[in-house]
Amino acid sequence: MPGKSSRGGGIISRKLRRIFDERDEMRFDGDLQGAVLTRGTQEHAVEVGNISSTGAMVVYAEPLDIGERVTLQLLDHGAVAGQVRWVRDGHVGINFTTPLE
């Protein structure tokens, strides 16, 4: 689904660099924190950063598919279900199924 905007819940094509940041929600940038990413029955220790109420950037070198469903075990929020929205250079964007409170 290249070319769709994330505002409608679609997947953003990463063939072109962003000219500006379209994300509306507040970001919690800072130090990376440890978390556990679960895909299927496999658990992987990961680092998470740039967390917002609707998603996060995860440092993860293994290949993931756009659209793949995963769960992140976050220190402050427990288990959060999500879907992979983008993958680039060992980083993965995950959109949470339900926004964090």
C-alpha cells in the first residue's frame, strides 16, 4: 500500500524522505528503554525510544514485515499490542492497537 498516509491508518511509503513531521501527538524522546517484543511465540529483548500514545520506535535488527502484529512489554505500561508500520536500518515503527493512557 505505498503512498498512503498514516492519518487514515494506512502504511507510509519510506521510499521518499519526509519533508516534515506529520505526527500530531506528543513524543517522549530521550534515552532508550528496555522492553520485550513478542512476535508469534518468540520473545526478543529490544530498546524502545520515541514513544507516543499511539506508537513507538523500536531498535530491532531482525527482519519484520510491514503489517506484522507484535506485542511490546513496556516498563511503564505493561503489554501493548501493535502493528509494524515501517522498517528501516535496524529500526521499526510500531503503531499501537489501543493508544496508551
